[in-house]
Amino acid sequence: MRAGGCPAGSTALSRVPGVCYRTLGTPVTVTSASVSALTTLPPAGRYGFLIQLPAVDLPAQKAITTTATEAQAGLAISAAGDTWLFPRVERPFTGPLQILLPHRNQVLLLHRLLAPSG
């Protein structure tokens, strides 16, 4: 076991004690992207937002979401020292990443990290 109680090869998820994830493939670093305003998105009017990567990063986006789809795995996004885990990816993303989290406060926090005002 590693620090944080995770098995070897896994990393602790930020803000969720006892939850771990493991990396599949090569991580991708994105240094710029467009982040939409908060909105309600399907299903059931849940809060979320969209992240649109620059065209040059779209092949990497498709590659990581294809890997996650084939492994029936989720997707992790790290920002400002926190890691956010998203549910199982059902298909490769070729357009904007749709970010939905279980709780509105989680959506607000991640949105503020990715798109700080002013």
C-alpha cells in the first residue's frame, strides 16, 4: 500500500478519502482550453460545463477517451493540485468534453479552478 491507502500503481483521488485510481496509457497535459459557462446538461438537468480543447489537442483527447472506452474506465482531470474522476467513458470524445459531477458544489469548484474570473 502507498501513502493515502492506495495499492501500488494507483493514486489517491483528491477530496475523496479512500478512493484510488490507476493510470491507463500516457497522461496528456493541456495548457489552454475554452471553458463554457455553467449550464444545465442532460441527463435530468444536471449542472455542468463544456471544455473545448484547441484543434491541435483533439487527437490526444480522442486517444485518451478511446483508451478509457475500451477499458470501460473513467477519466481523471487534474487542476491546481486536485484530481477529479469522471464516470466511465462510453464513447471516444471528438468534440467538447462534457463535465458533469454528482454535486453542484463539485461542479462549481472545478469550474472555478479551470476558469477563474477576472
